[in-house]
Amino acid sequence: MRKYDKSLIEVWEWKEKVYSDVKDLTAKEYIEKIKSDAEKILAESRVELKTVSSREEKQKVA
């Protein structure tokens, strides 16, 4: 029997959990879940993202 690293097994468990959470969702429901989860994480971390218009001229950064 092959022995796998503990961290790899942990990643497989995360992957399986995510799959089981979203497997029955429609595309629209999946997008809403991703958006909701992202907003929750950003709020908890106090991260504020600035919306940038694609029409604005490109600016050189450093």
C-alpha cells in the first residue's frame, strides 16, 4: 500500500468537501455562492477592493 503525505490527504478532503457543497447547484446558484463566500471573507478580513473602470486609461505602476 502506498503512503501519502498528510498534507496531500488534507487537500483531498478539502476538495471533496467543496465538491459535495456545490455538486447540486445550478450555474447561477454556484456563481452566487462563490460571490457570497468571497464577500464574507473580504468583510471578515476587512479588505476593501476598489472598482476600476476598464474605460480608464491604463496607468503605469512603478
